[in-house]
Amino acid sequence: MARSAQELRSERPTLLVLGDSLSAEYGLPRGAGWVQRLSERISARGFDYRIVNASISGETTAGGLTRIDGLLRRQRPTIVIIELGGNDALRGLDLSSTRSNLLGMAQRARATGARVLLLGMQMPPNYGAAYGQGFSRLFTEVARETDAALVPFFLEDIGDRFEYFQTDRIHPNESAQPLMMERVWPALEPLLAATAQPR
């Protein structure tokens, strides 16, 4: 008996992006964000993946931790990209809580068999050297403890260049999105190759 289109779609591996405004197209035209560009790159390279962008502007690691179980259950992703932590740091939240939340998300995703890619962030010097160094280090620690792939600094080569930001000086503009996608791609491509067969 012929299978339905829904059944065929359900067989495609899923890539889940769990992020904040950097991934939720804040202030950008719809479809202009780095996640959409990543989806196009994945398809162009012959990988048949379903992309689910579950990012929410303003999301913290605590919010991500409360949502991830439901997302894992509903979406059954093969790969999970976690782009969270920046809002924790902007609010000066305790680093141990941020670390614990990231660790919990990565562990829960790994427990389902999903591969995990963490997108690390860094803070400007005005947040203090100790806080900034501790914040950057926690992404490395969580990646090591959970065998996750890591992009050490998601906004590398962008963060200190005003021309790549919207007028709020916080959110990357449309011209920055291809660079953000290219920052993710080298870490993601091996995960795609390991978990999906090219079409």
C-alpha cells in the first residue's frame, strides 16, 4: 500500500535549532536569517533534512531547558543545534546556572541519540574579565562533557564590526547572516555526513 506524504516526510531526519533572537530572525525580513540560509546550504549539498527552527527572541538557557523535552518528543531530531546563553550573560545571570542548563539540554538531546552542536558566545570586556572568561569556557566544558560539536564563538569576525549590526548594536543585520551560517557550517557538515545519506 502506498504511504502518505506525511509518512514519507516523517522518515526524513530532522535538524532542530533551539536558539534566541540571533536565530529567530529578530529585526530581519522573513526567511533572511542564518537558519534559512543553512537550510538552503544543506539542500544544495544533497542532504535531505527537515529543518525545525524553534528559536524564540529573548530566550534564556532556563527557557530552553523547559522546552527541550517537548521538542525532542515531538520532533525526534537527529541533530540539535543549541544557540543559547547570550541572554543569560546580558542579564548577568549566574554562570553555574547557565552551565547547568546547557549541560541539561545537551544531555537530554544526546540521550535520545541526537548529535549536538553548541554555538558558543563571548561577552564584551565591560562585563569583566573573570565573568567573560568563565562564560566562554562553559561552552567548551559542556561540549567536552557531552561529546558535542562546538563552534567556540558564533559571532567571530562579526561581533566587533558595527556594519554587521542593526541600530541597537546587539542584533546582527541581514548582511551578517551569511557569515553566521558559514561559521556554523564546518562544524555541522560532519554531523550531517554521519547521520544522513546524500540524495
